[in-house]
Amino acid sequence: QGKCPEDGWDESTIELFLHELAIMDSNNFLSNCGVGEREGRVASGLVARRHYRLIHGIGRSGDISAVQPKAAGSSLLNKLTNSVVMDIIKLAGVRTVTNCFVVPMATGMSLTLCFLTLRHKRPKAKYIIWPRIDQKSCFKSMITAGFEPVVIENLLEGDELRTDMEAVEAKIKALGAENILCVHSTTSCFAPRVPDRLEELAVVCANYDIPHIVNNAYGVQSSKCMHLIQQGARVGRIDAFVQSLDKNFMVPVGGAVIAGFNESFIQEISKMYPGRASASPSLDVLITLLSLGASGYKQLLKERKEMFSYLSSELKKLADNHNERLLDTPHNPISLAMSLKNLDENNDAAVTQLGSMLFTRQVSGARVVPCGTVQTVNNYTFKGFMSHTNDYPCAYLNAASAIGIKKQDVDVFLKRLDKCLKTSRKEAKQEKGVNEINNSNTGTEQLED
């Protein structure tokens, strides 16, 4: 049926299934005689076993989704993986998706592939409207495709950074719709930025007949992000949405899923990919989903949501204890932010130092964002880089509740953060005291002179 089984398979069943697929590939035929340049020969037995002897990859030289006659097993693997992943996307909330495919590139390059496909549909277009999100790969995806990003600064509403719809529409009118390749929006992001106003953007795109590509990097794990995509497609226009395999399905980095509501457009994107492709990302995600089953994946989504609530309440308590506050970002369903105002006021370097302290104590993924960082990416200068705006009111720390997180992760993080904050504040106050004494001494010396 091409769907994810409700209950996960055991490892021996999955291995038997993969071996059955592998013996359909010509390189594993006992009587095979290969005289071409690509015959699935592998020198290392270890490498062959690692790939279950599925050596031919996926697709043909002109189409990543095409069936390869000498690799029936690998082709079947590809078709099944795409079908199972689409079943999971529907289960996660985008019920009207019509087509998707796994591509052996991470999210940034997969977005580039989408933009390059649109180029043939809109040959005059050279601009991409992009509500600002301070993450390099999605910005570089537009540059690499040869387009000029038009950065739309976010609006500060309370603590949240939200899409400036008036600025988006004004820029479309100023540049001319025919000169705009697409609107490039974002769902999953670091607080205090929140998902873009997808429904409103989708309506604007439909009204001006402009394509709409959504960067849904780690949004499959969030029912809210998936609901935004579903609603955007219902009321307006979304041409494709792209998500990472590693962030959503807990597999090694190296793959993404490109999905959409127009089957022919998604096929066009797959045909734009030049040459064959590695089957590794498809193999990894198929093994994972067969192992979890639909029920196992739903349980992971449920646990992630529960851990988000737990992390939120416990981080708020910690913030209160340190005279800081948990920023109010109700529209962000994955990431949280805690102010570091007191630390920042005592010592400019203390905020950055906190990040180093956490990293050396084996806390990964927490982002410490100081005020006023300037970063140049492909000749475009971002003020306040990492904070998604030029002048966010305070320095802050990010933490996220992503799929697979456990209560133990949250508890250990909070314990180590508490200890680091106490140490940082103590050191910052000591340094401030020394500076005040030095300034006082300098003033005395100047009076004597």
C-alpha cells in the first residue's frame, strides 16, 4: 500500500526485506557479466554490507525519480521511501500533500534546487522576497541559485519577531511581480522569531501570482508548523515545502524531503536534479520509519510536545531565580528564549562566555545570542546577526525541544545552566568591581596631576 506500517518491524524483518530488494539489482545476480563503467562493483566488503549491497543509487542520469532497469531493487526502495515519507507528512498534519521525494542533499541545497526549477517558469525574475531569518544556509541557497535576496525585516510584537506583511506587499509592488521569482518563507526557527504568517503570505502570493517556497527545516515534528502549511495551501498558494531528514526523522545528516500540492511541479523539481543520486538518505529514513511504525512516530511527536511544555515551565522558574525572564513567544512551538539582560549589563563579554561555558560542559544546541553582532554573508551585512533583527532589546539564550529529547536532557541542561549563570554573574560582578576601582584610581591620579 506504500504506507508506513502502523506497528514497527523488528530488525531481522527489516534486514530480510532489504536483502530481498538487493537481490533484484543486477550487481548481485550470480551470473551477472558487467562490461560498463558503472556496474555496482564495490571493493570493500564492509562498505557493501553497510549499504546492504544496494550499490546503484537512485534514479537515472536525467531524472532522480526514474526507474533504473539494472537496479530494480534500488528503484523500488526509492519509490517506497517516497511513498512512506508522504504518508508520515500526512500523519503529521499536511493532509492534502500530493507528492514528495527524498533528495540526497540537506535543506539548503534542496531549496536551491527548487529555485532553479522556478527559473525556467519565470525567466525575467531575479529577486526572492525573504522575511529575515538569521541562518546562513537558507540565505546562501538563494545566492547559490543566482538570485538576489530581498530581505524583509521583522516586526517586534511584544517579545516576538513576526512577518511584516505590509513591507512584503510594498516590496512586491515596488519591484513588480514579474521580476520576483518567489516568496521564501520559514516555519521552524529560533525564538524570539516565530514562524512566518504563512496563511497571509500564501494569499498575497496567490493574488500576485508569485510562487511560494517554504523552508520547513525541522517543522514536520511540530503540529503547529504543519497546520500553517496546510492552511496556507488551503487559502492561498504554496508551491513546495522543504524539510530536513536528520532533524525530523533522527537519521544522519545528508537528506531532505521536497513536498508540495501540485504533483507535476514536484516532478519538475526531481527532474531538475542532474544525474543519479546516493540511496543512503532514502535507505536510512526507510529503515527508521519501518522500525518506528506510524504509532512509534506519533509517540515521538507526543513526547516532544510534552517535553516542550516541561522545558518551558522549568526554564521560566530558572529565569525567575536569576532575575531574568522567559521571553513570551507563544507562536513558536519548538524553540524558547530566556533573557540575559543582567549578565549583559554587567559585562559585554559575559554573554559570549556563557555560551563557551555551556559548550565545555557538554551542553550542545543551546545558542547564546549577544546584542549587536555584525555578520557579513555573501556581501550582505546583517546587524544583530543571530537575533533576526537589527536591534533586539536584550541578549538571550535559546533552547529547543526537538524530536527525541528526553526529560533527562532537560534536567541536566537546567542544572548546568543554573551553575553556569551563577558563575558568570559572580565573575562579571568581580570584573565590574575591579574596573570601578581602576577608574577611581585613574581619576585620583588625574586630580593629583
